[in-house]
Amino acid sequence: LPRQEHHEKPPVLANGQLRVTAKGKKLRKPRTIYSSLQLQALNQRFQQTQYLALPERAELAAQLGLTQTQVKIWFQNKRSKYKKIMKQG
């Protein structure tokens, strides 16, 4: 079997430089801080549906000024949190 390679995009700064530490480790993107307006919209949408289709995700991201990845991750985290709460009763 051929070895699967990970084709990750390296973190690039606006000036085209790589974001790496002294030891050459990639730096994580800083945690996204959502505005209350964005959270309100995301929570409202989550109450309607826990899963977004790709076009819905693209539309919501564009409306809120977020990336599709940010919306996707937010929904993943929200579902996880929701399931955890439901499990507790």
C-alpha cells in the first residue's frame, strides 16, 4: 500500500513568511473570538439545524464575515457540547 502523505498548507503570514517557532514547529492560528452578533446568528442557525450543507455553510460564513472552516468547526464544537449536555440529562 502506498504511504499516505499529509498535504497540509503551511501557515503563511500576509508578507508570505512561514509562521514557525525557533524549533521549527508550526504555530497555531490564534483562537477565533466571535462577536455577539456572530454567536447569535450561529446559535439561531444551530437551533434550526445541527448540520449545514456546503452551500448553507458558505452563505452563513459570507453573511457573518467568517471563513467556512470557522463555521464548520463552530458547528462541530457546538454539536459535541450539545451531545455532552444531553448525555448528562
